[in-house]
Amino acid sequence: MGWGIFQYNPIPDQASAHAAKYDALFWTISILTVVFTLFVVLLILFYAIKYRRGTKVDRRNPMTHHNGLEALMMGVPLILALGIFGWSAKQFVEVRAMPKDAMEVFCIGKQWMWHFQHMNGIRENNELHVPVGQPVKLTMISQDVIHAMYLPEMRAQYHVVPGRYTELAFTPTKPGRYKILCAMHCGTQHSEMVGQLYVMDDREWGEWLEKGGNKYKDKPLNMVEAGAQVWKDKGCGNCHTGLDNPRAPSLVGILGKTRTMTDGTTAVADRDYLREAIKIPHNRITAGWENTMPVYGSTLTETQVLELVEFIKSLSVSKGEFQRTDMAGSTAASDGDSTAVDISNKGSSAGNAQFRSSEER
Amino acid sequence: MSATVVGQSSAKPSEPKNYLNADHTLKSWLLSVDHKRIGVMYLIAVTFFFFIGSIAAAMIRYELTSPKGILLSSEVYNKTFSAHGILMVFQFLVVVVPAVLGNFLIPIMIGARDMAYPRLNLLSLYMFITGGFLILASFVLGGVDAGWTFYVPLSTISETQISLCLVGIFITGFSSIFTAVNFIGTIHKMRAPGMTWYRLPLFIWSHYATAIVVILGTPVVAITLFLVVVERGFGFGIFSPELGGDPVLFQHLFWFYSHPAVYIMILPAFGIISEIISCFSRRPIFGYRFVAYSSLSIAFLGFLVWGHHMFLSSQSVLQGIIFSLISFILAVPSAVKVFNWTLTMVKGSVHFSTPMLYALGFMGLFVIGGLTGLYLASVDTDVHLTGTYFIVAHFHYVMVGGTILAYLGGIHFWWPKMFGRTYSEFWGRLSAMIIFIGFNLTFFPQFMVGYLGMPRRYHYYYFAPEWQFYHLLSTAGSTVLGFGFLLPALYLTYSLFKGKKAGPNPWNAKGLEWEYTSSPPITENFTQPILVTDSVYDYNPAEDSKMYEVDEEATVEDMNK
Amino acid sequence: MAADHGHHEYTAGGAHAHHILPQKTIFTIFGFLLAGMVLTIWAAFYLPIPNLLENTFFMQSLALGIAVFKAYLVVTYFMGVKMGTRLVKIFAIGGFVWFFVLFVMMADYVSRPMEPVVGWEKVPSSALPRDTVKNPE
Amino acid sequence: MSHSHTKETDGPEVYFQYEDIEQQQETYLVGMWSFLVTEVMFFGALFLIYTLYRWKFHDDFYLVHEQLNWKMGGLNTLILLTSSFTVALAVHFAQKGNTKLQMRCLFATILCAFGFLAVKTFEYGAKIDHHLLPNHHFQYGHVEGEEEHHVESKWDKMLPSVLQVEKKEQHGNPQRARLFFSIYFTMTGLHGLHVIIGIICFTALMILIKIKSSLITDYVPTEMVGLYWHFVDLVWIFLYPLYYLIPK
């Protein structure tokens, strides 16, 4: 603590591309607020003192209404408000537009920890390492209650909702260590659901990647490999082969395709669609097939679903070769323990002591 | 207000009997259908709930002086802030002005003998108390840890006494619906002859707008909370994500009421301020119709902005932007009110008495509270600020700086009418200033710490010990504020027994309640039927000021009294 | 504050009872309501046009249309809005208008599919309405 | 507690806060209507939830709704429409001052209300026997490793054959079925609660008229309870097609 208590720091670090734009808007509104407040307060004081009882001022014919003045006091705030609205809405649309070239990181919120998983399979608890200058897109889902991923230095926040993927993008611009907070009350240890965001320069990032994340001795399976593991364990390939067959459609190249359902409706096969198709397959059936797929709603964790989807995504890359499914199955067969994809990361020494204790509880 | 007495006086010429001493038995109080007695009983009840809510607030502030907490476990801390929020919102802010001052004054101000449905009024008092005690029981039996917003699925999986608490809130909700039904019936149908809509005091206009909001909004939140109860109690799954239900739908339905609820809290306060400013500037309110219609338009627009609580809760971007736009437009009628109040002082004769000090304080704080609302109405700035102490500071500026200051102003204004005694002006002015200073000291630092990123409802902030500075300031301020709230409780109670007799119109104010009733009023309010012939607020500032010009020394003496 | 005596066709005398709904009207409305009920059920099961029977939107609109008509009859005649004061009319209409303000909420769910603006990724489809199984067999 | 206004008239009693009987009657009706607006919003939120979920999961709702007995629902519609009719008549006779016929109509209404509850008991009973009440006994569709469960409900067997419907297989997603039944039981349950409150109000009204209570001085109390009852009918007018007659 020490001297830190008396540190006066009016502005949190600006560590993302959006932060400076955000602060520009913030301080513009602040200036308007101060000007308006001073104007009104001084006006009140001026009139109150000028017209306090007993002063000798002209009090004849006090005005009871004046439509022109009313129009003015409605018009000026309205125009200013609309100006701010336009500015703000524009920036909001920008910040909610997910960059195409973003590095994708998956985030699972649960009581009371953040779990992150990188595309290359590195898993982190309550810590997130990202390279500087690279747009990062968090694809988030909650296992239990609603959380809010809040990165104050990035001026970024979005809710993490159960049953639905939400997204949050930011571009870190300054290396350093920043806060990850939960801004939505989520139960007893809400205030301990904090973590660190490490923004690293290219050299550090390379080293960190090389080590497979600084917490792991062995190089972990990447997302696709872990997904292949799940694929094999659950026997997905028994029905979903490289080509459409009477039992099941092929999943090769499915991501992003528009699928026609038995009822004639169409759906774009995005991440949410695939999650639903894995967890509650009978909800929507692709035209031409029957409702035969088992329900994996309770047997697969959110992490496993994410990995499986990444694996399915990888199938689309390989231009639909028939062998790919079998091949992928055999790649993962070498270290066939399915606990490797468990969210709790038991084998790792993730997080500092503070976070680990909260995780074990 | 000018009005003439018509017909022969049916009661005996004024006798010292009034509503307070009409009957002395306990039963005559507890089963009274007199709107004034019900108002007084509400006063006692809300003060009780406010006291408990304040203790919870004090515990929160004390706990936050250290980054690692001092006394409470996280579990107890969560229960404490939930208790604070639930009691203050549902048992205090939503009801305080309408139930105490509205109940007491509305029939008198419009020249009626009582509310339209006196027995319903009594029923709603007892529903309010029942609801309140169920809520308190839920705290005693284990507490509630989901915050006052009860977001699902947290509130459906929590193992605390949420069901009992929600049942209490449900009952309180219907209590405020019945009060609102009563207000609507009374204001529509019970006005004295000649009391046209544009002769109504603005206090009535704002209560009418409030009542409309209550009957349209409260049932929605009642059913929503009821659904949480059935989800907890029977396993029904209406918001459950596992069944395909949408937890965000709960937020939609919740804020459909709970944003308008903010206007339920603040609109009656606007009414009080209009009355006080007009009386102590000794002149009619500037732009009467604009102030009246701004109440209605706030009530109307207030229903279309609930989505600004949900910009980040995976609501569609398009809808978020539309809600943001309407929220910005909503700033306009509020600005109209503030400017009209300010201009009311022009060519007036301003008295700095206790209620006026509260009203001026209200205006200053409401301007800040309202303008900081712009940060949150604007979609982009909301991204960083929502869910932080910035929000906490903002709504306390509106709710405490707005509603509570106006309520205290109103209580001080109508206290002589309610109880026939005056209080010490010195202590009154002193407490108004202490509250103003203490309030700003408490909540202004929270804007700053919120901008720095301190999430609300956090128990610890050991990861950022530099925030302690702001929390220390805030806690120090809250001590001052608490002391400021304690003072009126003491000297007002003292005045009940030892205060000077007030006389029917101590402020020399206009309005039926001042000019045609005794202090305290008799049970039937008026001794004769009333016929209103002219508009409200016919003050004469020039003449009023002259009275003080002539004898300036006496004025100084009077002010120092 | 005087009552709004707009419609005098129902005045049937009697102390203070200005607007009494005639017995004949009550019976007629009851007949309409019963007919509406029968029509709803008949249409739902025995509509002789199979194409329409398969048309979800039409069937839904038909059933709801009849329900709205029945509701209109009940509100206007049985609940006396037609003979009521202007205030009662305002309340009756206002209540139902506000019922639809509640449905602004649907705009959130409806507008989610509109989201993909240039450069945006696909909107999460779990937020979208989708029909489910048509033919489970 | 309330003493009559000093004006001496032969007409109904006027409470002290009112000027005349007309003001009193209008005030009561305004109050009742503002309360009904509240009720509209109360059920409105439920209708909104229903609309949203049916829109999202229309086909599941269609499949699940086949578990409901549309004949019983239809019977209940008939009963409620009849009761609405008798209430309208009761108000008519109350306005004309024909207490005898008024009481008969009120009694018929109460009978209808009990009839409604009886039908609901059969429906709910059968649903509970089939494990369709969405509590922890809830079970829908084919369970793996079990025979197709065909629980016979004693409530179904007691029904006359006219009212029985063909037993449908439990198709559709069990989770959506649970969602459907959650909303179904909430909405119809709350509606049933309103019916019970209506019965209490009608009974109290009849007793007060019978003992010539000073509380009932004119037709307004009957009209107010009538308004409430018409509202209850109104809700069911929409509930019936929305739950029992979902089109494909």
C-alpha cells in the first residue's frame, strides 16, 4: 500500500487502439458536463442572490412563460445531445465490429474464474497473454451465471452469457500487465474473479509461445488436436464421414455454409449453430437426414464443444478430403487421455496462488 | 390561490380538533382511513426502512476502506449490499414521496375530503408493511445475495432466501399499484369545482405522471419476479438457458419496470421542488405548462429507454443505438425543468429558508446526476463505465441527491402543516448544508474511481490499492452524510413536542392546503366546500420583498434565529 | 368533471343508471362469442382447404383474428366501454396500446439477424429465431 | 368508518368523500379500469414471453401442444363465455333493480366458475400423472433403455369418451417441452388463480346483497366485479387458441 493510497491518477492507462478515441469522447462529455453544471449553478446563485428578498430590484411584471426561451432550452440540449449521440453511436459500431484478422481466443466464464484457451491449445486460468498490436477477439460463453468480461485499460467490456456465444474485440497497443475484471455480480466471490492481461512485445510473445505458455512443461494439444481427441472419443466419425451418407451429413467445409433444414428454413452454420447441433441435435435437422444423432448436451463441456468446433473448422480447410477424418483421429490417438481437454486444467500450475485457491473451492 | 367559500359552512366554526387529536386510541390510528393519518403512518414506516438500509450502507462504506476488507466475509458483504439496494429501492425510494407527502397532500391540494378509495389506501399501507417485513425476514433467515436486480440465472441458483424476498417485493409492488390507482381516481374525479387541470399545483401533475408509470410498469416486474420464484420453487424453467430460455429476457422485463421506476422515484421529487421554488421565490412558476407536460413526457419516454441498461448484455447493436437515442432525447424534458425552476427566481423574492436550501441543493445535484447520465446513455462511453462505481455515483446523485433531498425539502416545507409545529430554522439550514457537503464528498470520488475501473459490488480491490484513496474520501463523506440525516430526525422529533405552534400558513404560501385548512388540518380537511376561481401560485414578489426592505434589521435578526 | 354523456341510445331509464345494456344486445353478443369459438375450433381441425391448413401464418392469424374480435365484443359491450365515459375509453384503449409497447422488446430479437454489417462476423445464431423439427418421423 | 354525506336523498348512500352519487359511481369505475390496465400489463408480460418462445421454437411448441386436450380447453372456453354472459345479465338486472334475477345470474356465474375449475382439475391431474408438470418429476419423450412409458391417468379414464382425445406420442425436444409446460402452467395457473379470486368476489357480493349490507347500495359493485370477470374471460379467449390450437 504505502504511498500508493495517495496516488492521484485521474485516467486509467490507455492500452488499446480504442482507448484514445474513447477518452476523447469521454472528456468531451466531461467538459460539456462541467460547463453546463457551472452555467446552471452560477445562474441559480446569480438569480438567487440578485433577487433575494429585500433587495431593491425591479420586480414588476415577472414573466410567467416565454415560448421562445422554452424552445431555446429544449433546442440547445437536444442538439448537443444528438451530436454526442452520433459520435458515440459511430464509435460503438466500430468497437462492436469484429475485426476479420483478429487472433481468436476462447473465454469461458465460470464461478469464479476466467478460463482462456488459445487456438494453439494453450490454456490459461485468470491470465491472458496476447501480443501487442494484434487485434484480439474473445469468443466468450459462460458455464453458469452471467459474467462481464471487463478490461478497464482496454476500455472494453461485454457480458458473458450462458447458452450463447458473445464476442469482444480489442487491439492492445502498449505492452504491460493489465486488469481483467468481472463487472457483473456473479455470486459470493465476485470480487475475486479477477485476472491479469499480459500484453507482450513480439520477442516475449515468441518466447512465451515457444514454451507453450509459461505454465506448461509439455506442449499441449492445440485446439484442433484436442478437438480431434473428442471426435475420436465420442465416435463422431462413425457416422460423419468425409462424404454425405445416409446416416449423417459430412461436416467437411460446413462452417459458414448455409444449411437447409427439414422444415425448409435455412441456417448459417456458424459457431452457435454447431454448438446447438452438438448439444441438442434434434432441435434442427438438416434436410435429407433423420433425427438419429445422440444428444451431447450434458456429456460435453463448453471447452470440448469449442475444441470440437475448431476441429470441424479444420476439416473445411482441407478441401474435403475423405481421409482427413480418419487421419485426424489417429493423430490424437497417441496421447489418448481425454482429461487433457478438461477445463479445470488439473495438470497445470495455472494462475498465482490467489487464483488457484479460488479455483479449487 | 384564490378561491371562494360557497354555501353555508356545514361544520362548527374552527375548533382546535384536528386529524391528530380527533381520536386517541391506537385502533383509531391503525384502522384509520384518513389519508393524513395513513400518510403519517407511512412516514414512520419508510423512516424505519430507510434507517435499516442506511446501516447496510454504512457497513458497505466501512468495509471498503481497506482493499482487503475489514469485517465481513464476501458472502456477508454481498448480502449487505443486496439488503441496502432492496430496502432502499423497493421499500424507500419508490414509495417515499408518493406515500408520505402524496397521500397527505393530494386530497387537500385539490380540495377533496379524502382519497377516492380510503379503504384501499389503508390496505396498501398494510401491504407495504407486510412486504417490508417479509423482505426483512428474508434477511434475518439467511439473507439475499443476488443484488437488488436479481439477474437470472444467479438468482435462480443462489441458495439464499431469494424466494421469500421476492414474495415481499411482489406484495410491496401491489401496494404501490393500489396507491397509484387511488391517485388516479382521486386526481381525475375528486377535484373541487373550478379546479381545472391547468389550475392544479405541479405537485399533482407530477404525482399523476408517477401513478401512470406505476400502473403500467409495476405489474411487469411483479410477474417477472414471480417467474423467478416459480423457477426457484417448482423447477419451472422460463429463463433457464438449459431449456433454451433466454436469461437476457429477464433483464428486458426487469428494466421495463425498473428504468421507469427511476422516474417513479424522481417525478414526485420534481413536484416538490416546483412547489418549494415557487413559494420561496414568491412568484408563479415559470412556464407552468412546460413543467407540467415535461412530467408527462418524462413518464412516457421513460418507458422507451429500458434497453440502455443492457447495451452490453448481448442485446442487438441496432436496438442498443435506438435506446441510446431515446435516452438522449429524454435529457431534454429534464433540462426544461431545471431551467424553468432557475428562471422562476427571476424577479422573485427569494427566501433562503430550509426547504429552499434543500431545493437549491437538489437542483445542483440533479444537474450533475442528470448530466452524468449522458455518459451512460451514450453507447460507447457506457462500455467502460457500466457496472462500475461510476454508475453507483450517477444513480446516487439522482436518487439521493435528487429524491432524498427533495423529500427532505418537502418534509421541512409541509412539516408545520402536517403537525402544526415549526422546527428550528438554524438546525434546519445547518443540516441542509451538512447533507449537501457530505453527499458530494461521498459520491463524487466514486465517479473517479469508477472511471478508473472499480467494478461495483466488489468486496476487495487488492489488485489496485491506489483506489483506496477514493474509498477513504467516500467513507469519510458518508459519515458526514449520515450525521446530516440524523440531525433532522432529532430536531424534527423535538419540534413535535416543543416546537412553536405554526398557525395555518407559516410560509405565507399559496395553495388550498395553506389557505383553506388549519395546521394540522381537520379530519374532513375543509370546513366548507371549496370553489376554485383562479390559477395556483398567484404570489406577488414585489410586495413580499417590500415587507423585508422596510425593516432590514428585523430581517437579519429573523434569518439568524 | 361532468360525465361525458356521449351515447344516449342505451339510456333505458332507472335511477342513476344511465346506460343499461339491453337484454337483446347481451344475447346477440353471446351468440357471436359462441359462433367465434366454434369457428376457431372448426378452422383449426376441419378447414376444408388443406393448403391453408398447412399455412402456419394464415392459421395463426385466423385464430388470433377471431380472438381479437371476441375480445373486442367483450370489451366494447360486456365491459361497457361503448357506453362509458371518455375517461373509461381512454383507459381501455391505453391499456391495450401499452400492451404493445411491451412488445418493443421483440425488436431486440428481431433485429439480431440484421446485424452483419460490412466487416462483421456472423451474428450468433442462438440469438435468432429458428424453426425446429417439422417432421420427426 | 365512513359516514353518509349530509345531503339527504332517497338514493343510494354516498360516502363522505364524494359530492354526489354520480361522482362516486364514476370514481369507482375509473379505479377499476386503472386496475384492469395493471392486469393487462401483468398478463401482457406473460404473453410477451410466450410469443418470443413460440416464435423461437415454433415447431417444438406445435409438437408438444398435442399433449393438451383441446376438447377440455374448448369446454372451458364455452363455460367462461357463458359465465361472461351471465355476468353481463347480472349487471343488467342490477341496473334495473331486479335483485332476484341478479342473484340468479350471479349464482349461475359462480357455478360456471366452479365448472371451469373442475375441468382444469381434470386437465392438470392428467398432466401431473403423465409427469408433465415441469418439476423434478418431469419426464417427456422416449427415455433410453426404457419401454415407451404409457402412464394411464385416472383423470383421463374418468372423462366421458366425447371429451377424450387420441393419445399422441411425445415428440419434440424434451427441454423445449419443459419450457412449454413451464409457461403453460404459469399462465393457466395464474389465470386459474384469477378465477378463484373471482369466485371469492362473487360469493362475497352475493352474501352482502343477501344481508342487505350498507356496502352495496347500487349496481356499481356488481359492475366492478363484472368488469374483473370479463377480463378473466378475455385472457382465456386468447389462451385457448394460443395453447390448444397451435397450427403446424
